[in-house]
Amino acid sequence: MTQTQKPAIAITMGDPCGIGPEVVVKAMADPRVYASCRPMVVGNVHAMEQAVSLTGVPMKINEADDPAGSGLEPGVIDVVDIHNLNPEDITVGEINPICGKAAMEWVTKAGELALAGVVDALATAPLNKEAASLAGYKSIGHMELLQELTKSKLVATMLMSKNLRVVHLSTHRSLSRACELVKKDRVLDYLKLTHDSFVKFGFKDPRIAVAALNPHGSDGGLMGDEEAEEIAPAIEAARNEGINAIGPVPADIIFHQAIQGQHDVVLCMYHDQGHIPVKVYGFEESITANLGLPFVRTSVDHGTAFDIAGQGVATHESMLESIRLAVALALGNGLGDP
């Protein structure tokens, strides 16, 4: 693909019991999507037709016979349907392992299309982790599933809202387990991954700030020793390899500093430490991207929202932003506009 070509983007529909189909349809109705890429949905034709009816957007649904030739006609949503879900099995607003399984299989199919070079990037709507677990999956998130599919050694989740970017040392772990994962070698590996990814994104010398685990950065060891024993040595080792990393910086100040432009990205220690500031700073437009996969994968930064599913009131800004970022990264434009 050259810079003048439109990248092919596989948009997974997410759990059909949630707001995924709705936000996908609303996002694809934005003319900027077809102007910048060749989008196709990996999901269920019936669920997409229901979403079009629910939202009233002027779009038509077409089952795609050939993914390689999809996404060419504005106003027509090409759906790659692997026929793994019956319409009567969709229970909107309810946790359903049948739908959870189907949604995971759509992610796998999209990953396979990316590995085969049929699509240039993935943009994913939300899964329901409980439904996936009830369906028998041990890897209950996009990142974990795609890591297994691609046999990638090290991957990370990065959340973004405006100029705040946060990479997570761990994501879907209990807090006690997440604390156990704060080790020098792991912190160093994630610093290297973050640095290398941001260099690819066009940052000449990315400024990485590392969050402390404990309150006040442990206050000199009064509240834990992870800063002195694990995090600081990892930062020193990274700096010795030419990585522009600082910290550990107390978590109650580091995100403000990043928003003010002092850091390009923050490496945080666990899920909520990074998710909370990003969502408070810009919930509607917040999105995620994976580092370390052999292809681009971006996603909305919200859940399946079963409480409002089927009502037509879900906002699609995050889905639209995730498609925009997928296009930018697929074109090699980094984190900028496509």
C-alpha cells in the first residue's frame, strides 16, 4: 500500500448484545471514514441491519463475498459474516455466552485477515469479558486473544485522549496480581517497547515518564519498596540504553504533567491507574491501541453498555476516533491525522 492508496480497515462489530453494532453504524455514516479508508465490518449481517434500522442512518448492509474487494462504496457497509451466529440467539442488553463466543471469533477472523495482508489494520468495537469467559475463553480481551493468534512475545495497551497517552504495565489483572508484576525486568521491557513504538510513530526522542506504584512514590520507603527496588533500577537501565525515561513520578501529579506537555507518554503500573485519568480527561474521545502486535489494532475505550443497548442513544465518537487512528497508523502517519 502506498501513501496515495486507501488502507483497508477491518472493523469488528463487538458483542452484538451491546452497543457495538450501533456505534459502528453511526461511525461509518460519517463521510470522512470512506474518504480515508476502505472499511469493512467483521460481524453479523442481521445485527448490522438491526443497527441501521435502530439508528436510521442512510446506510445499506451488504454481505461481502470477497473481503479484499470490500469497502469501496460509500453508503454501503460490507459485512464479512462467517455465519457463526443465528439472529434468534442475539439477546440485546443481556450477557450471552453464544454472542460472546461469536464476538471473539470475529476478532480472530479480523486478525487472520490482517496477518494475510487482506486488511491493513483493525478497529474494534467492545467485547463483553464476562460473556467471553462464559463461552470458555481464558483470554477474555482483544489484546490477549490477538497476542495468542500472532504469537507476539510482548504486547501492551495504550490509552489516548487528546494529548494524554498512557501505556499499561498490566491490564486485566487483579490489583494484588498487578502489584506482583511490578518487577525490574518487566518495567524495562515495557519501556523498550514504548520507546520503540513511539519512534515508529515519529517521535525522535520520546519522553517517557514512569508512574510510581505507591502513594507519594513510597515517601522514601515508608509505603513500599517497589519504587527503589524495581521501578527506579529499570528506569536507570533504560536510560543507559539511550531511552529518555524519568521517574518514578507519583501518580497524583504525573498525568497532569503529561497533559501540560511535559511527557509524550506515561508508563503506568496497573489498569485503573491509567484508565481513570484518561477517561476523566476525555471520556467520549478516548481510544486504545496495542503496541507489539505485527499489525495495527485500535479500539474504542468503553464497554458494551448493556444498560443502553438497543435504545439508539450510544455515542460513536470513540469508534470514529479509533478508525481515524487505525488509518493514520496504517499509512505510517503516526498518531497524527490521516
